[in-house]
Amino acid sequence: MRAGDRMFAGKDAADCVRYLLARLQRKQIIHFLHVSKTGGTAVRAAIGQHLTTKTSAIFLHDHSFRLQDAAPGEKIVLFLRDPKDRFISAFYSRRRCGRPRYDVPWTRGEHSAFSHFKTANQLARSLSSDDPYERERGRAAMREIGLLSTSYYDWIGSDELLSQRNSDILFIGFQEELKADFNRLRDLLLLPNHLQLPTDEILAHRNPPTIEKQLDEIAVANLTAWYSRDIALYQRLRASRPGDHSGRV
């Protein structure tokens, strides 16, 4: 299946028709890569009713859509966040099965992991435990808990592909500056000024403010090692922000 053709995989008829019509009208195709636990649900909720402008057509995708699935020349928008913070968010999101916005039951592996690890800090600390059993339980949990086992490279493919498609990266936002970056994206896409991120906790799919977010030094060191490749990518993209942020589409 060629890049671009994958746009149709799993899509409903309305999206397929809109995609074909946009190409016939020579509109700029813009794909939103939904990297999990980076603020994407809130961004999607904010722009979901404004996906077509005079010059572009925006396509919101689920987590399965990758950079390689977009045809060359089609633009990409995505949001990222510090992988250690993403780990915390992902841990508690899966611990509550995505509720209340979603309801995705635990897998057998997740059930085993959450029956043992009650906090994100406990899991992160276990990765360097002196107890071989505890250490293996932790590493197994990192592989079994769905959101924890994903990497940013699951979406971008490779550094080489990202470099090759640099001109197609329209915008990279960061969850740490979600509101400001959303406003910049909204202006870049020429969307209505009244569009705002949702303030409702459920609609934005945010974790409750009462979760235990603190990581101790051992946990931070372990996660820095575990997610070293993602952290390097995150830091590099924060420094460079590929794409033309001042242009218009």
C-alpha cells in the first residue's frame, strides 16, 4: 500500500470523499498525527468542527496513523511532551482504563502490572531494583502497559524519515505550552479566532489533579535511561522545531 493510500485504511466514506475532493480542488492536505498522551485529544476537540478552509483540508487521525502514511507533500502536525511526564500521564490513564472519557479494559498483562504497581514512581523505581524479581516485574510492566510501551518513533518512523520529510512538518507543538502552541497552530491554519482548548477535564481527557505525579531521583534516572532515545528526539525537536511556523497554508 502506497503512502497516501493508507489515508483510506479504516476511514469512513465521508473522510475518503473529503480527501479525494480536497485533492481535486488542489487544497493543502494536513494530517494531525495523534501521539498518545501529548495533548492531542484536547487539540482535536477544539478544531474538530473546523477541518476545511479555503486553502486546506485537515484530517484528524487515531493513534495508528504514522508519518509514513502521509503522501510526500502532505503536511504534518503533531504534539509532543517530555517523555518522563508522558510516562506519568500514561500510567494513570491506563490505571483508570481511560475513564471517564473512554473505557478500555486492562489486558492480562496490564492487570498483572497494576495489581503490583500502585504509583508511577513505584514502577519507575523498580527498573533498577536490587531484587531481580521486582526489577523484572517492572520491566515487564513497561512492556505490557500499552501507553508506556510506545515510542515517538512509532509515529515518526526514524530520524532519517523525519529528516527526509522535514519540509512536510508544518507544526510541532509541545504539551508543556499547549495553550500557546494551540493558539499558534490555530493562526497558522487560519482557523477562527474563537476556537479554544476545552476546559472540561473529561473532554480534554486529562488526569485528575489528585494523582501522585512526583518522581524521586531514582525514578527519574531510570526513566531517563529507559526513554533515552525519545528524550534525545524530544530535546532536539524542542530546540529546532522543524517546519515553517511563520507561513500560511
